[in-house]
Amino acid sequence: MDPLRSTGSIGSTGSLPAAPGAARPGDRPASFAAELGKAIGAVDALQAQGDAQAEKVAAGHGNLHETALALEKADVAMRALLKVRNKVVEAYQEVMRMSV
Amino acid sequence: MDFFTALNISSSGLSAERERVNVASSNLANAESTRSADGSGPYRRRDPVLESVSFDAALSGASGEPGAVGVKVAEIVEDQRPGRKVYSPGHPDADEKGFVTFPNVNPVHEVVNLLSASKSYEANASAVDTLKGMAQRALDIAR
């Protein structure tokens, strides 16, 4: 077996398929701001669901575990959003620190 | 979102187990009820029938393979076994021979059901805890 040939074959299989959701050349990629806005909307919807459930429980006709889970979902979504925000701010500061 | 699907499945499990507790409590409470609201003789013990249900199209497996599914209470059936007969001629629900038919509820059986439902509820709750921990851990990667 030719060692060079075998390494070459590995290299040839190394062409990765395009990542799903990656912008194809030609069409305009969705703007990050729009995507972030959508994500914030989704997190807000989860918070509203949690609120509505908690109100129902307080009024005496709610479902305890469903409320706890709704609040938990809102919490996790909020944390995830916070991570994204922190990353963005970090990247921004990194760029601003660059000496030109 | 995948994480929320798993949470929804655990939530359906919690609801189903709560329903089992409800039914067991109803059976225990009515262990001595010799008449029912609709006049059809003594109370009959009830049993919930659980059914697996796929409520998330994304998880039910588009290509036909079985996916993760939740659970729901399909129906609550009445136990048709005969009730126990007790000789008590003074009782208003006694028949002409003086026997009263009591419900076919065995309190021991119901308490065991109650215990099993409560433990299953706990199991579902710890699945939620695990999920929570996993989500937290995933978010910690991006620190």
C-alpha cells in the first residue's frame, strides 16, 4: 500500500458538506440583528407563558408542575440569550481594542 | 427545540402520574360508598389507562423509526368485578335478603397504587432535574 496514496484518499474525503443554514453564495444572509430579534421574541414568549401559568396557580386553578416547567423553560432560554449577549459584547470589545 | 421536547415529555409523565394519584384517591375515598350519584348501585373502583402519545412531529420520526413519545391518560375504566356483600339488614341500601353491596375497592391495593404513582412522579421529576443540569452544563461550555 502506498502511504502517500492512502493519506491522499483521506484528504479527498475531507471535503465537508456545507453546514446547514450556512449562507449560500448569491442569496443575502439573514442579518444577525434580525435573528437576535427573533430569539429575544421567543424568550419573551416563554416568559409570558410562565407568567400566565403562575397567575393561574395564584388564582387557584393552575397546574403546579406545568407552571414549574414553564418557568424553568423561560429560565433556560433567558440564560442562553444572556450567553449570546455576553459573547457579542466580548467580541465587540475585542474589536475595539484592536490597534489600527 | 429539542431540550423543550424532553421537558414536555416529562411534563406529560408528571400529569399522567398525578392523574393516577387522583384516581387512587377517589377509590380510597369511596371505599364505603354504597350508592353513586347516578343511582347505579355502589361505587365501582376506577383504573386509569395510560397511552403513549407522540405530540411532537419533529420527534415522532419522519422516516418511520420510533421516536421519543409522551404519555397521556387515554381513559378511566370502571372495574367490573362484583363488590363485597355485607349482611346489614338495617342499612337503607340493603337488598330484600338484608345484604348490602359495598364497592369492590381494596384499600391495600389502592395504597400500593398510590405509592407506585408517587414514586413514578418522583422519577419523572428527577428526569426534569437531569435535563436542567444538562442544559446548564451546555451553557457553561460557552463561558
